[in-house]
Amino acid sequence: MSDRLASDRLALRRELRRELWRRGDQASYLLDSSGPTGGQQEWVRMLEATPPGGWSALEVSRQRGKTFCVLAWMFGRLGRANMRGVFCAQTGQNADKIASTFLTEIESDLPPEWNVRFVDGEVRFANGSEVAVYGTDNMQFRRSRGRNAHIVVLSEAGFYADLVAVEQVYVPQLQTTGGIGVYESSPAETPAHEFSARCDALALVQRYAHDTFWSNPRIDHEAVIHGEMERLAMTREELLESSAFRREYLAQRIVETTRAALPAWDEAAQREGILELPRPPHFDAYVSFDWGWQPDPSFGIWGWHDVASSRIVVEEECEWRAKTLSEIAADAKAIELRLYGADRFDGTLLGAKDFLERTVPDVWLSKCISDKAPRQPYLRVGDNDVQLLAEMSGPHGYAIMPTDKADKHLQVDNINMLIRQRRLIVHPRCKRLLAQMSGTLWNKARTEWERTSLDHGEGVDCLVYLGRNVRWHRDCRPVPPRDVFVGAQVQSQQSTGLSALASGLTGRRF
């Protein structure tokens, strides 16, 4: 009798859940309402309130159920109306696994007449609704270009190599149907990722949710922490303070230090390193360029070396997109006119002579030396594209010396050392450089910078070129004039001392 009663209760509970799915109220039993933001049920209410053609964003930690929540909401909508959905994850394999696993977990609760099944990379419903499943690897998502959708879910969007390219496919698909888009991810490995900007924009219109794994009522938080401590061989304190734990489990926007280009540029360094400083009476100005090829920008920075404090201060920047060399040269000359009062540009540099003492000069480099050169800047250096630099020096009258680029990782370490020693200062108006210093990452092979839709670390490269070419031991201050009176007095004292010594030795035999 008890077995039959238990079976009846199970059947009743299942039928009640199926009815909740039919009514679109599945969140009431499937999702939680815990945490300071109201939990998963509150996220669903936010998604339901998203206007046609609009987007919402969930910047939520791992182990919090954000993907489960969004899929539950999407399946509920598609089961009740003939609609087309898209679920995109970082890789196609991962997308398939997430979608099929979710369906397995909730399949018995779904109304049988919905006949939901996973077939050939799609979740299909009996009413004609379907969810196309894609990954961003190998540009799989481009296969759906030209179609339309009512719901698009970009899962783990903070880890897409090119979020903008994915958006170019799916945003138009929603605009034709008045559909809804959802970004959901734990924070990206760098705040410079486009996902962070999307979250900030949607927070302004109150369609943004943020939560941590502490709010999840279904897991043993201490067991998770203990497991990570064992896996990473860390103490509890080390784990909780690590950038990976803070980003992935606490949903904090911080740079992943294991891949950061400039891990020394932390909050303390920024407080002391972002300053507006007056130039000293005597200094050497330096300019550094990195050339970008579409879609990457070109970048230039202007700074000065103060020999008294042995510091480099970057005071100006310029970023160029789709500009000709003529336009770049004109902008750079205008900046130097404003900064240093340089009113002529004949392709000469004072520092070129020092540079060529250690370099085998090309013909065009030899022409960059002149005793009549403007005092500032002392030296310009740039990425070593010889043909480009020769054109800048010749037709455009703007000489830039090619920099050595060997051992990049060691030169990047040198910039980190300058930051730790508080010997690198950046003016607060250099906003793009500051953003790159905070957000540029090595790729996973640590061979070059991770590319974003905004840049490829060109500003950081400019810092590296600057750091390796500054004449740290050159004293640009004028030699103080000799005090004639003091010199004569010292000479007189020396003469008196010698006379006394001579008289004391008179009559002695040797």
C-alpha cells in the first residue's frame, strides 16, 4: 500500500510540474529565489520584462545556475508558442553537451505532448519550435547567418574570442522578429572584454543581474572550497584571494593575473601611477609607435624621462584607425608642436646619433642625424617595419627609429618592474593606454597579446618599446659652471700646504 501511495504521489507531482510548464510557471518549482538579488526567479522576471528587440545580461559566477535558469526560461517559451531559438556557447561540443544534459534533467517534467528531443544539433518541439545549438569555435555560428530568431542566448559570452563577430550574426536576427537576446557569463578574464561593456550598458536600463556562488542554496560551499584547495595546492586564504576564485566564484571583474600582460598594474600601483606631473626644467622627451593593420589600430605615446627621479612619465597618447601615414604624421606633428613647441619637422633627431652607434644604419637612417635638430623629442622609436619607417622619414619628414623586438617577455617584465618601483607614471588623460594596461592579456601560448574587438595591446607594445630605448643613464641637465673664486681658493690652499711640507723637509737627508 505504501509503495502504491508513493507511486501515486510521484505521478501527481510529475503531472503538477507538467501543468506548471504548460502555464509558463515552471520557475516556481525549478528555480530558487535565494540571495540578495532574488535568485533565479528574479532573473526570469527580468527576462520576461525585456522589451522586443532588447537584451538582458547575467554576470553571474560559476556554480550558480545561470545557464540552467536561462534554458528553463527559453524552453518554457518555445514549448507554448512556435518560436525559433539559438543557444551559442564557446565551443560546439560544449554547446551540445549543455543543451542535451539540460534536456535529460528536465525531460520527465515536460508535457509529453511537447515531444521535446535533441536531434542533429537542434532541440525540436512538436509545435515546430526549435533551438539551434552552435559554438564560436571554427566560426560555427556563421552557419546561421541570414535566418531569424525569437530568442538568442549567448552562453559564457565573456569568453568569446570575438563577441562582436557573434553579435553581427545574431543581433539582426532578433531585429526582424522583435525577439530577445541574453548575455550570460561569469566575468571575463579581462574587464576590457566587450562582455563587460554590454553588462554596464544594460545595467543602466535595469536589465542586468550579478550574483555569486554564495547565493546557491543547492551546493555545499565549503566542500567546493576544500576541493579547490586540494586541486590547486593552496591554503584557504590563498584560494580566496586568488584572482581565479574571485573572478569565477565571486563574479568580480579583475584581470586574470596568470595571463595579464602587466600584473604589477594593480589597484595600489594605479593609485600611485596615474598622476598629472609637471615636467622638470630639463628632460628628454621620447615618442613610441606601434603600427596596427586592420582591424587593429595604430598607437603612439609621448613621454619624458626625468633623470633626477629616474622615472618615465607618459603624458599623451593617440590612437589611429584606418588612417593614412600622411594623416598619422600630421597628427603626431601637431601633438609635438603643442607639447614641446617644435615648429619644424625635417626628419632629424638628436637621439638618432646615439641610436645609430649600436645599429647598422640604412641610408634613410643616416639622414636622421643633425646637430640642428629640434631639442625635443630626443628620440622616436617604433615597430620595425623598415619600409613604413622609411616612408615616414622621407615623404612625411617624421623620423622614427626601428626598435629591437627580441625577448619580448623579458622586456614586458622590465615594464612590470618599473611599475613596481613606481618609476612609470601615466597622465590620467591617456585613457586608452590605461585601459590596455589594465586589460591586456597574453594568449594561452604566451606568444602575443589576446586580440579584442578594440585593440591588440598596441599601447602596451608602445610602453615596451619606450622602456627598452630610454637612455636611463644619460644626464640631460647642463653642466653647472665652475665657480672661479672657489677654484682659486682651493688652488691657494693646495699651494700653501705644499710650501709647508717643503719647508719641513729642508735639511733632512734621504
